[in-house]
Amino acid sequence: MIDILNFNNFYLVGIKGVAMTSMAQLLTDADKKVTGSDVEEEFVTQEILDKLEIKIDSNFSTPLPKDTDCVIYTAAHQALENPQVKQAIDKKIPVISQAEAVALLFNQQEGIAVCGVGGKSTVSAMISWVLHDLKQDFSFSVGVGNIPGINKTGQWSPESKHFVIEADEYVIDPQAKFAAQPRFSFLKPQLTVCTNLKFDHPDVYKDFNHTKKTYNDFFRQIKSGGKLIVNMADLGHLNDISIPKLTFGEDPRATLSLRSYQSQLGQTTTKFSYQNQTYELKLQIPGKYNVINALATILALTQLEIDPKQAADSLSSFSSTKRRFEFIGEKNGVSYYDDYAHHPHEVKAAIAALCDWYPKQRKVIAFQSHTYSRTKELFDDFIDSFADASEVVMIDIFSSAREKADHSVSSDKLCEAIYQKYHLPAQNLKSIDRLAKYCQDHLNPGDVLITLGAGDIYQVHSLI
């Protein structure tokens, strides 16, 4: 097995991505030299990369630095077909996927892996926040733009016991389609937390059964003596998993269960039970889905011998992460938020959370669907996810570099379908510039607008 710490000069192809930026922080913590390449566009990771002062080449044809002794790549930018990756292969420089590289560090410690279709970023950030707040020594890697308060998304502490990671079910090379290897398949956790099981990534997973098999295979990689924490609602999706299980959720039979839920602007107040005791939890973030995320977090932390009350108290100061129900600000009496939601169940949950905090206000949902394949496969679910909006505006589908345009599906067709079923005002504004003008011309004091999507729709906030 490769010891990644034997290399000294790393080149990260696609370094601006959230997982790669986290990787860059791990490597700099290990006193390694890091350079890389990416497109010129500014990403949500820019602040962290600027702080690291990493030299970034603005195209993929730049010759690799002469001292490069390891190249790390991702699924973005053609993966193994990327010109710089091929250049490294030709020069016999070791080439490793980001998923494998981070696993080489993760597997050296007692790993806590957080997976699931929705919630994995938030739960891994929540666990990291509590450990940070309690001044514990730990390593972590979370695929977000930033975690306010910690002010980084990756940390390597070689002497620490635990490593918290966001474990992604997407694949290391989408060109391989349904035969591709999942990113989390390299991880050997001591504790795995699964937030939920849903069908996603139809470009690489055939159907929900394919998704379930992939997750079940991952669960079997938990180390001897380890445990699986799973949403009580998903127990039926586990196929012959003999690993000890703990559960969380709204079901009173769960190991840690929700007892009450109240939400108003600025605070969510709940109670939960664990081992015949009831505890109070107050969050600064909205939505029952975030309460469920917090329950998964607290249950995971009990396995690290952290008291539930102590964990709940720490979570009261958690302010989410960049692009996860992030409050952007208020302008001309309009409140603006942004969220990464891009799967129908995430969109529905984000809108429900907005309704909790703003029950009487006009709620405008600005959505950019992410990938043609997801939009097409989950089209009907997307229609229903907007049912509680006051108004829906969209921009064109964000096409991933890993797919070709499919004009049989579009934001125009999705808007038309929403209007036909729910009689909601819904229109495709096409571009970020036109969305910004819409916000300036059509929003009134007291209105609330949230941008949703995994593409670049969040950039509209700088134009308003």
C-alpha cells in the first residue's frame, strides 16, 4: 500500500473543488508542498485557497512543476483523461484519485464516515464543530466551501485518534458509467453514519436497487468492532448487515429519537430522548431535516464518549456551513438565503424550513437544476418539491462537465409542469444576470428569496 506521506510535492488537478481544497489543507498540515490547476472561475473555496497561498495554474495544459512527485485528480475535468494527468502518467509520476488519497490518511486513524444522499456535509461538519468546540484533537475532511468558526474544511492531526470525513457515493471516474468505483469505497471506518438512503446520480447508478447495493457494500467495510448509525426510516434498506446498528429519527423506537419540534425565525427548539432521558436541543438553523441531522450527530458523538447534553450544548452555537441554508443578508427589506439543495428531497426540505421561519412572507425560490440526467430521471419529484413555494424562478440547467446536453429536458419544461400541477407562478429566467435583474425589479420589502442548486446560481447574490 502507498504511504501518501512519503511524497513531498503534490499537484492537485481541479484544486478549487470542495473535496480537493479540503485535501490541500490536509497536505499542508502535513508540511507538504501543494500546487495545482483549475479553471479561472472563482469557486466557493476561494477564501480558503487564498489563505493557503497556493499557486494555481489557470489551465490544464500547463507543464507540471519539475519537482512534482504525486498528482491527485478528481472526477471533474476528464479524470484520467485530463491532459496534466496524462502528462504525469507519461512521466511515470504516481497518480492517485482524491478519494483514494484522503482514504490513505483516514484509514490510519479511527474513522467516522458520514454518508447519505443529503445531510452528509452538514452532519460531518456538525461532528467536527462539536469536537472543535470541546477542544479535542482530531482530523477531518468535509466537502463544503467553509465551516464558519472553524474556518477551514480539512485538518490533518497525525497524533489524533479520530478522523471525521464526508463519505461520497459518487464515483472516481464517471466515464466508466455503471462499472465505476464509488469514492467512499476506499474508506475503512470504525463508525459509519448514514443520514438517509435515496436514489441519486442516475448518470452512474441504474436505479435505487443499485444505490442500495453500493451503500450496503460500503457498510460491510466497517472495521471489526465498529458500528453503523442509520436513520430508523431506512432500516428496511439494509441487506443482511450483521454489524451492530444504532438508530435515530422521529420513530420513538429509535436509539435516539425526536420528541418535540418548534421552529421560529432565528431558532429551532426541540427535545430528544436517549437511554430513557430527555434532552433539549436549540439550533440556530431552521428545518426539521437539520434537527434530524443534529440527532445523527449527537448519537455519533455518544460513541466517542461525549455526553448528549454536552454535544447538544455545543451544537447550539453551530451556524451551518457555506452554502447550507446560509443567510446572505438583507437588502431593501428582502431577506436572501442560499443553499446547495439539488435533489428533490433536499429542495422540499429547504422550502419547508423556509416556511417554518417565514410562515406569512412571500417565499420566492430561485432554482438551478444540476445535471440533465438528474433533472430528467427525477422530473416528477422535482415538480412536487416546489409545492409550498409562493413563486418559483429558475435559470438554465447547470450541465456538469461529465455529461452532454440533453434538450429533451429543460428548466422551461420544469417551470411549465410546476405551473400546470400547482398553479404557482413559475418561469425560467435563463441566466444569472436576468435573475439578478428580476430580484431588483420584482421583490418587495418583507419578501424572502433563497437560491437552491449545486451549480453557480449562488453567484447572483453578488450582483443584487
